[in-house]
Amino acid sequence: MNAKAALEALESEKKTLAVQTSELAACKARLTVFKSTIGISKDCGLAPSRKIEAIIREEEQKEAELGSKIVETNAKISAYEDLIEIWESEEKPVKLRENSDMAKVEKYLISIGLCAPLDDILKNVDPSATVGKKKSLRGSLRAYARTGKIFTLGSQPDTFGLLQFQKATNSTNGGGEASP
């Protein structure tokens, strides 16, 4: 399934929900009328008709079934909306802020064309960086890598690369792992 198919399924489920909601409203209205008839019959000293009681039981069962179907349809709608949101967010390219440390890291990795250890990256991005800056940069790179955005984790500890390197390697070697 892709985003277009999910959108179509979502619209279909919304139409189904509208029909189910309408049917439930009609069922409740019918129940109200039949139940009020039983009350009137009892007030007049008449025994309620077995037919009316049977209709009430059928309508109550139908009401319960429609309620369950509506819950199920709402769950499907929610799932399709979540899928569409996920796919749309994955389709949006992440753009780093110009001249930010992350943009400088990206530029450095592109210039060398492969993964690099964090210490090498830091020397080229900010030679006067502190230990705190190193930890911050490591955390940011790991966060991008964890979410599959721009950066990747290299095969060695504290080594980072670019997602575009991995994609290029995967397309040229049939889907194997990118080498650092």
C-alpha cells in the first residue's frame, strides 16, 4: 500500500462511517418509537405484542452491532490517518539550517565522500570545540541517524556517514551494507 491507496481507503472508510452513523440514528429512533408503544400498551392495560417485543430485541441487537462497526471503522480511519502522516513526513526532505554545525558536518562528509570518526568531524567543523560540544554533536548525529534522516552510524564506534552514501552503495551493490 502507498500513500495514494491509503488516502483512497481513508475516504472509503469515512463514507462507510457516515452510512453506519446514519443507520445507527435510524435504529435508535425506531427503538424509541417501539419502546414508547410498549409503555402506552401497559398504561392502557394491554399486553405488549410479542411482535413488538421481537422487533425491539432485533433493533437492540442491530444497535449493538452498528456500535461495534462504528468503533472498528473509527479505528481504521485513525490507522489510515497515522499511515498517511508517517508517509508524508518521510517524503519531506530534511533541510539543515545553513551554517549550522550539522550543515557543516554534512558538507565535510560530502567533501571526503565517506564515513568519518567523530573526532575528525569535530576537528574540521569546530577545532576549538569543548567536551560538551562533542557530546552535543554526537547526540545530534545519533538522533538523525536513529530516525533515518541525513546521517548514518558507521560500522565503527563514534563514526558517522551520510544516508546518501548508504543509498548510493545499496543501489550499486544490490542492497548490501554501506562501507565506511
